[in-house]
Amino acid sequence: MNLFELRMLRAALKQALRDQAEMLTPQQIDEILEQISRLTKVIDKLEKRP
């Protein structure tokens, strides 16, 4: 997966969370937020690469 795809995946997760938050359990919300956090860390590392 390249940087663009990772960014798109993160954006899709954020949008899904906004759209579906009221139908998700707190555990499901936490899992999505954790995935977003992990993706953000990977994206940050890739952007700082020379």
C-alpha cells in the first residue's frame, strides 16, 4: 500500500465513524479510533522519510 492509499483508508475510517457513530458500540468506536491512530503514525513516518 502506498502513502496515498493509506491516507484514503484513514479518511474512509474517519468518515465511517462520523456516519455510523450512533449505531456503533463504544468498543467498536475505540477500535476504529485505534486504527486511525495507527494509520496516522505510519503516514507520519512515511512522510518524514527522505
